Amino acid sequence: MVLAVEWLDEPRPTVRLIDQTRLPDAEVYLDITTVDDLVDAIATLAVRGAPALGAVGGLGVVVAMNQAEADGWDDGKLAAQVDRIRNARPTAVNLAWGVDRVRPAMAGGPAAVLAEALAIMAEDADANRALSRLGADWILAHTGKDRVRVVTHCNTGALATTAWGTAYGIIHELYDRARLGLVYADETRPLLQGARLTSWELTQDGIDHVVQTDGAASSTILRGLVDVAIIGADRIAANGDTANKVGSVALALACRRAGIPFVVAAPSSTVDLSTPTGSQIVIEERDPSEVTTFDGRRTAPPRARGFNPAFDVTPHDLISAVATERGVVEPATHPHPRLLAQITG
């Protein structure tokens, strides 16, 4: 299994990332030892995915502390550099969560922070396995299918986590149980995380799949070609509204019309109780040229402007189930207090 995020002690303390912008053409690794390089890797999506960003947030504080010692930063500059990491991507809550979790350990030095960051990674790996089992159980019980045909959006496998995957983890669990049919992987515009990354992981794992355009997904659902949609989440608001890669809400609407489940899979750390509803989630807007160009070539007329929101919000009443390591809840049918009690502990 590929590791999206690793910590190396030798030859010097380093965060090693697989550069996801280079996949599937080449497996290239980035060895990160400065805050500038880490923030750039986050902003350019060399590393991405909510759980992976949580790990990077924790490890990034170690990077900042090591650089502070080497470059002679005072406490104020160190705090500002840690905040740069924390705020590098505003929609995904796990990045800030990872930084905030390790921050109290800074008084104990880099070793104490590193221990907490490595604990985040170990817990995420365990959470992925647990939510995958629980999510697969729920899907099999609610679809009644011997083999479940799945549509998924963006990338939620090992590349998006510290190991295994969230929505992809459920797909893999169904595959391991010999209960998986064909997988439809949305290409996921504009950076093609589905075509480049999810398809790469499915291929590596020997899982039968096809890649489809985002525009085809709703029709695929309404034609009865799939039994469930499974996606990940970058932030889950207190009422169960969910932010994920732009295009996700279209799947939810089609699933409601078709009468099939729409399932969100995420670790409980993705639940943000400080955000009451999805309307308060900041939607990151990326460089418009990602829409108006393709593979470095202009595809829209010279004066055309791009609109490039990276995420959308699916209202909780369209979500059949949220699978976390602590259980599966049903936002569309269960009251708000019960939702929070089960997925936040």
C-alpha cells in the first residue's frame, strides 16, 4: 500500500510525501524540511485529502520547530509559521485539527510534538479500517445486493489518508468480502483526482472499474447502473451537512431521485462542532486557470474567466449515512442530537 505521508528520522528529520500531482505518470517523493515547502505542497495538492492533511498538520509543527531552531526564529515567528500551516487550506478541517492537537505538546519540544503527530497517524489508520467495516455492513444491509455497484467521487484511498482510505476503504472492504460489483470513478474536474488517483489505486488493487465524466454521474445513477454512492468529506458541520470535492452534491440529488443510498465516509476528526451548518463552511476557490486551461494549454477563449470552487456542500437531509470509526448514523432520518452523540463520542 502506498503511503501518502511518512516521517523519516534519517538522514535528517523529514516529512516525506508522494507528489500526487505527478501520478499516475510517475511516483515522485518530496522530502519536506521547511515550512515554505510544506505550505507549497499543501497548496499545490501534492498532498491532499482530509485525513492526510491532519497528519501533515501535526508533522508540520515539528518541521516548523526544527526550522525555528536552525534559523533562530523567536517564539512569535514560530507561532506565525505554525499558523501558516494551519490555514493553508480553509475548507478541510483536519489540517487545522492536526495542528491544534499537537500544539499543546510544543512546550515539551519537537520530540513530544512528533510523538503526538505519529499518534494521529496511527489512530487514523485504525479509524479507516473500522469505518470501512461499519460502512460496508450498513451498505450491504440497506441495499440487499449480493454484489454492490458503486459510484464514487474524487479520491479517498490511501493517497488521501495515512493508510487504507475512507470511502475507498469501504469499496476495498466490499472487494475483500467478494461483495463488490463494478466501480464508477468520476474523473473529478478540474484536477482529475478521480481519473488520476482513484483509478490508479483501483488498478493497483485489481478492482474492476470504469472512469466517467462528472457530467455522466447523475445519469449513471438514474439509469439504475449503481446501487450506492460513496464519497468522503473534508468537513462535517454540526448538523450533518458535509463539504466534499465540488460535484458531490449532484450525486446526492440523483441518489435521492433514484432512491438509492448516498453514503459519506470520514473519521470522526472531520466532524466540526464549531461550524453549525454547511452554510458557514468556507468554500475554497482555486486558481481560475485550472478551469480555463488543460495540461498547460488554454481551452477557453482568451477573455473568458474561470470560476473554480474546490468544494460543495451536501445538505444533511440528502445524506443516507455517515460512516465513522465510532458508528454509522443516518442524517436524513435521525434527529440532530443523536447524530452528534454517535459520531463525536
